[in-house]
Amino acid sequence: RAKTTMPSSPPKKKKKKNKSLLVILCSFCFFFWFKPSEPFLVPYLVHTKGFSIREINEEIFPVYVYAFFAWTLLSGPIAAKYGSRFMLRVGVLSEFVVRWVLIYGESLHAMRFMQVCFGATIASFPFAFSYGVEIFSSATNTELEEEDFEDDDVSDTIDNNNNTYHCDEKKENEKHNGDQTGYISATFATSYAFAGIVGQLAVSFGNRPAKAEDRIAELFWVSLTSVGLAVLVVFFVLPDVSGRKSQRERNFSERRGSDGRFSAIGETVETMRLAYSELGTRCLSIYWVVASAGLNFVQTYGSNSWYETDADSGVDNGYFVFIAQISIATVSLFARARVVSEDFGNRPGFYSLCSIFGFVAALLSGHWGSGPTKNLGSKVIAMFVFYVILTSAVNLGLLVCYARASACISDGFERRREEEKKKRALTTPEAINNSNNNNSSSNNNSGNDRELGEQFSSVKEKASIRMLFGMNGIFAAFTLCILQAATTGDSAKTIVRVGAAFIQIGAVINAITTRLVGLKNGYTCSKFEENERRWKGEIGGRDSHEIELHHARV
């Protein structure tokens, strides 16, 4: 019988569709983050709305921190149930409300409500990354196998090349995880950088008779328009990739007559368990939570620290934002490199190194940014340079952490699928009775794999990844609340230094924990172990499988 070769990667049409979805997602991210008014928010609140810098630091911005925590408490379970796209819709609608309140709101209560809505915006931010991971989920490999197992010719070939096929597919999907985090982060940063320079040019060289404050106010209408375009993209163009509809249709008959509330609670708890079932994911989550909380703290009060040092620098914030975001976009593309996202990202020391850069930069920023830097023509240039180093280094560590943690979940699901297949092959009477035959029967493969797909399906894998992003967001938001409460009344420069120090603490704890739990080769298996397993599979082939069946029969 002629043998059909199994491709080592998904079909080209599937790849093209995935890339098209990634382009649509990046388009949404660009419109979502293109806000030329954002670099001038503090000067706008001071000069146009009439708030003092003390009111902004102590009565307006802190509301966002606690609102962010409240929104993230809901984001994980909601995203696991309804998909990443649902959370992106909630976030972009909240941001649309933020734009309206900034234009028409005048009171302190209105600004506080604006910060509550902005908390929902930032809580939805990580789900752009989880959506990208879902596009290139490694579980699509299982879906392809379920289709191919219906053909007897192809099933034999899968048995012969099982180890090689899965190893190649695993590498391909890990590369995609690095690609999507890099592309999405680069899109966010590029959009914000472009918005910053557009806003700066409008403020510096716009309508000359008008005051700078009036030109800044006009930028908020541009931001509103861009966010409105993002609303249209996410509601009418961006598709749902969670697969929850097909899963709901398959399980509809099982759920009839049961209590839906208890079923939903049990499903949520099970998804949480699967999200943190891998030891590598749990260790990476330590750095993820602490670093994202510290970076959020630094970015929230970064421009405030510049304004505290030099109030006149507020009209130049567009230049600062442009340079900072271009730097972040550069490191985001750098995170796409396989040696970074897979090799370096598998080592705890990489995250410690990123955090050390940020911590040292924060200390130098507080020391050298305290007085005028006359040779550079501004009091805040030195502070800004170290701010760029801090945010770029920590962003690089977080992007690689996202890719590595999601890869750990995918590896765990893939390993469980392989273990379950071997277990069923060893315990099936037909497999044992026919172990001496060269061509084993595959009549039950389709049913077995369909049942296996229900237990470790791509829907559950994607839900676990979304739950990981949501739950880590909750822990990060809680940590952010603790930082906010501990630094109440402190200056913005002090807050920036505290945030950077906290990031470094998280990296140290992550490194120590990884060693204590015995992950000496990193968060996933090392290249040596992978090559050794692949070599054994290639030389063993069907003979090694027959030996296992023989032992089971005895």
C-alpha cells in the first residue's frame, strides 16, 4: 500500500488565514493606541481643566489603580468564558467613554469616573496578546490529526512519524508565540510613537494664533476619532477565534437539565487549574505579576515626575513619548528572534538582567534628574533617558515572559495528548492482540481521538491561555494597589524608583523559585533533552511501540 507523507506544518491556506487575522488584530491595536492627546494629558488637566498637580497625583490618578484591580477581577473568568475578543470590545468601548469624558467633563467626579473607565481599558490590554496566541495555538495540530485519522493511509504515516511531526510543530508554534507578542507590542508602541510626534508637531507648529493649550484640546478629538475606528474594527471585522461556539454546540446535550450556574463555576475552576498546571508557567507568573505591576506604576507616574521637575517641559512630551515608544517597538521586534524568545527566555537570568537595567536606570533617574541639565537645554532630559532604558528593558522581559508562559501551557496540553494516546494504545485489547501485525487496524482511531479532543481540546487550551492572562492581571492589579497604598503622598519621582525596585525583587524571587523547584534546564525542556527524545523516536519507530505493547500484553 502506498504511503502518504504527513506535512510537518499546517496547510498554506491555514497559515495565510492566520497571518490575515494577525494583520487585522494589529490594525485594531494601531487605532486603539493612536491617541495624539495622551502625551499632553497632565498639561491639559492643569491648564484647560484647572486641576492642580496635587489633585492629579492624589485624587485622580489613584482612582485608576483601584478601578484597574476591580476590572481585572472579572477579566480572567469572563475572557475564559466568552473569549479574548469580548474583553477587547469591553476595553475599546470603555476607552471611547474616556475620550468623551476628557472632552466634556469638568468636575473632579467626572475625572474620577474617567479613570474608572480607563481601568477597564488597561485591564483589556493583555487580551490582545492572548488573542494572538489563540490564532497560532498549537492545538490546531490536534484538529489536523482528527481529520487525517479518518484516512487509513495517512494514519499509518502519522504513527511512523509521530515524534518528528510533533517536535517540528512545537518549534513552529513557539516561534509564532514570539512573533505575535513582538508584532502586537511593536504595533502598540509604533502607534503611540506616531501619535506622540503628530501631537507634538500640531502643538509646536499648528495654528499659531491659538495658544498651545487650545491646540492640545483639539488633539482630544483626533484621539476620539481613532478610538472610534478601533470600535468598528473589533465589532465588525475582528472574528472570534476562541472556538467556544463549536464547543458549546458539542456539549449542549450534556448540559441540558443541569444547573448552569454550577456548571459555569466548575468550568471556570477547571480552566484555572489547567492554566497553572505547568510548573514553568507558575514560576514565570511570579515575574509576570511583579514586573507588570511595577512597570504599570512607572508608566502611570513617569510623565508626572517630569512635570514635577520642570512644568514647562509638558509641551514637549510628544518628543519624549515618540522616542520612548520607538525604543519599545525596537525591543518588541527584537523579542521575535528565536534566540531571545526561546533560548534566553528559558533562563531565569534573562529576566533578572532586564530588571537590573530598569532598576539601575530608575536610581540614576532620581539622582541625576533632580537638577537642571543646562548643557542639554532641559531639566528632564536625563530623567527621560533613564526612563526609556527602564521601560524598554522591562518590556522586553515581559514580552518574552508572555511567549514563554503560553508555550508552557501549549507544551503541557501536547504532552497530555501524547500520554493519553499511548495509554489508550497500551490498554486497548485490539491494539494488544494485533501487536505482531505490521499494519494495525485504525477503525477506532477516529472515535478515540474525538473523545481525546474533548478532554484536551484546542478550546480548553485557548481558554487556559486566556485565563492565565486574566488571573495574572488580577494578581498584578492587586500588587499595584499595594504599591499605591504604600506610596500615598510621595512624589512621582519616588514612586518611579519604588516601582523599579519592585520589578527587581520580582526577578530575584523568580530566579530563586525556579532553582528551588528543580527546573535546572529552564521553564520547558532544554534543547539537549528535546534532541535526545527526537533521536530516540526516530531510531525506535514502530519497533519501540511494539515492544511497549508486548510488555502490556505480558
